Amino acid sequence: MSRHSTRKRQVHLAAHFPGVNNTTVWSDPASGSHIDPDSFVHFAQTAERGKFDFLFLAEGLRLREHAGRIYDLDVVGRPDTFTILAALAGVTTHLGLTGTINSTFNEPYEVARQFATLDHLSEGRAAWNVVTSWDAFTGENFRRGGFLAAEQRYERARSFLDTAFELFDSWRGDEVLADQATGQFLRAPGPGAFEHHDAHFDIAGHTTVPRSPQGRPVIFQAGDSEEGREFAAQHADAIFSRHGTLEEGRPFYADVKARLAKYGRERDELLVLPAATFVLGDTDAEAEELAREVRRAQVSGATAIVFLEQVWNRDLSAYDPDGPLPDVDPVVGEELISKGRASVRMYRDPLATAKAWRERAQAEGLSIRELMIEQTARQTFVGSPTTVADQIEHLVEAEAADGFILVPHITPAGLDPFVDRVVPILQERGVHRTDYEGTTLREHLGLRPLPVPSLLTTTVGAAGVSA
Ligand SMILES: Cc1cc2nc3c(=O)[nH]c(=O)nc-3n(C[C@H](O)[C@H](O)[C@H](O)COP(=O)(O)O)c2cc1C
């Protein structure tokens, strides 16, 4: 039974700070800085004004390259997650703060301390999107230049998360007595003791941060593979997905929810929150027209060639973006042109992709740019505020999603029209809160509080906690 059985199915809304991808139309006169603190503050406070569940930050650990050049938007779009979220904790009161943090290149001890600290600073609003990316190119930035083969990434992620949970649970929450009369600070010696030994981590000690308001951050997952979905079903509280349409969303939603029972979990313990874009107009026709303009701004002629080169894996700069697709086939094998891009890996069979794209371009009479607009510039919600509210409500009703993580194409003010014009309609319909009912992100998401680890289970070796 749904946790909202007495009222209409609630729509969860969140906001993704944009920047690094060509969804962002930085050339628009309304666009502002992607690094200025005021941009983050404006965006976060707008999301909070709309009573959103949380703000979301993606992460990239190496500036991507294309044909030997740094990809421009990365330069301003990848500041440090924890620093930004900590600053935003100070200028918001209820908004959840979700950071994407990698389990391949980090260490659980550091990450657990950082999230526990953020959860304290924000009084229970922290969330961690556990990502498993990526490759040797990114690994060059890190200690020992390390990276993991694809098949080992989720193995390490599982171990990473298990270890982090042990660290979070190494404090029960009542260890600090601070009795000024007797001078006794700790109730018992040795709080926060942990010990973890496996193929990936061989660590022991005491966690430095006492138990945080939520016990641990809310856990997100954003991988799409079989392993990624299984990882989410076992461990995550929410999934950030790519499947924001009715056709793609419903099977994905059914698939991941069906995996939960195996882990003794209920359907409402894992929320499915696809990324979504939106274009609003006074009328549907006006929005459609604006959406066409936005798509063309997102995929300029030069951007279209870059997209094509990601699949073709060869220099196509001599091709006219307003002309037909190349006759030559993609180069299969090592990535020669694009480095560090997730989208390159999405096209696992470049020859088949090239064939399908040529066929489509020929059948529909599309130029390179027109085809790339069709293939890449996906717009989830387009219409008047009422139409967009209808679309959102319908997708949630139809179990294609539990809500959406909105990515505006203008930074930082692109979220304002949604909050000003769509949110009131959803509120009026009783599917989105008019005010926060709780204070923690778990509460906003409708997740049950975590059990506090019992005395017995936190006892570790001689340093274990005792009453
Ligand atoms: C919607 C979505 C957003 C993602 N965002 C990020 C990101 O910001 N940073 C990152 O390093 N990886 C990101 N990823 C990558 C995944 O977390 C994961 O590491 C990668 O997709 C490989 O896992 P898979 O094989 O299960 O898909 C994202 C994936 C998806 C589906």
C-alpha cells in the first residue's frame, strides 16, 4: 500500500543545477554565471520557494576533452560538491542537498565524514548519489592514477557503501553525555569504533563525526545497467534515471520496483526520479515554438558535428552540419576523439548506431544538425503551465515516475517560471505540498526513519561501545 493512500499520489520535485552539458543555453542573454555563488543561492532558494524535495549536483572528476580541446562548459560547471552544498545549507532551511560522489576514486572514510558533516550542518538534509564512473582517463587525475575495469566498479561500490554504512552506524547518537556537573564528557569510552577488512578496504579506527540527524545521507543511484539497477534495489532510497517519458519510464519503473522484494524491501522504499527538462509558454503553441528555438540553440551546427564525432570517433570537421550524414563508417575501438564523455559509452555499437541514424536521416530528409537535434535535444515537458502540470501528474499517476529532477536550460533563473507558474497548479490539485511537513530530506521523500543501531550490533572489538 502506498504511503499516500489517504491522499492523491504526491509528485516529488527536485532541481538539478545545470551547467556542464549542452542542455544549458549559455549563449542566451538571460543566462548567468555557473560558478558565481549568487547563482547557486538563487537556484537553491527558488527550489525551496517551490517546496521542492532537494537540489541535485552532478559531478565530473576530469574536464572532458574533444579533439584535444577541453570541453568549454566543464570549466565552470565542476566546482567541489561538498563545499557548494555546505554553503547552500546556510542559505536554505528545508531543501534537501544531494551530491554526486564517486565510489571508484574516493575513500569511504573521507566520504562518510563529509556526508555526516553535511547532514549535521543542514540538520538532516544530506543525500549521496553514489556513482561508479569511470575510466583510465579520469583515473589519471587520482592517486596512483588508478581506475577500475567496468566489471569491478559495482563490486567496489558495494563494498564502499557497506563500509560507509558501518562508519555511519558506528555512532548510535547518545554517546556524548557532556555532564558539566560531573565533568564526564562521553558516556562510555571508544565511540565510533569501526573495522572493515575486504578486498577493497582494510581500515579500522573511530569515526570522527557523531551520528547525524538522518543517521546517514539519503542514498541515490544513477546507473542504468543490470548491475546498477540491482545495486539500487538493494541499497538506494531513490534512483536518478534517464527514463522520463511514458514509454521508457513505465517499464523502467516496473523493472526496478519488482527487484525490491528480493531484498525484503517495499515498493515505496525506492523512489524513481527521472531527469526532466521543460519549456513553458502562455499557450501550448507558444511553448512549442519556444521549444524549437531552444533545441536549435542547444544544438548549434558546431555542436552537431561534435555529437556526430562522438559516435564516428573520427574528425568530421570538414562536413557541413546542414548537409547529409557521412558515408564513411565510425572507427571502432579506442576513443580517439572524445575523452571522458558518458554519452560515448551509451552508443555501445557505433556501427549499428551509424546505420540507424543514416536510415532515419534518409527516411525523414534530415541534415546532420536536424538529426542531432532529434537524437539529443530531448525535451520532457513542453506546453502551457496547465499542460505541463497535466503531463507531470499523468506520468506519476501512470507509474512512470515518482516525480522529476528538473534541469532548466537557463542558469540560474530558469527554474523561476516553473516555480511561479506550474507549482501553484500542482499545489491546487493537491499533488504537491504547499509547505514542508517535516524538516529532513527523508521526511520530504516519505521515507521511514532509519532504525538506530542497537547496542549489541555497534560493539566492535575491545573498543566497542558499552552502556
Ligand atoms: C541520469 C544519470 C546521471 C548520471 N550522472 C552522473 C554524474 O553526474 N557523475 C558521474 O560521475 N556519473 C554519473 N552517472 C553515471 C552512473 O552513475 C554510472 O556510474 C554509470 O552510468 C555506469 O553505470 P551503469 O553501467 O550502471 O550505467 C549518471 C548516470 C545516469 C543514468
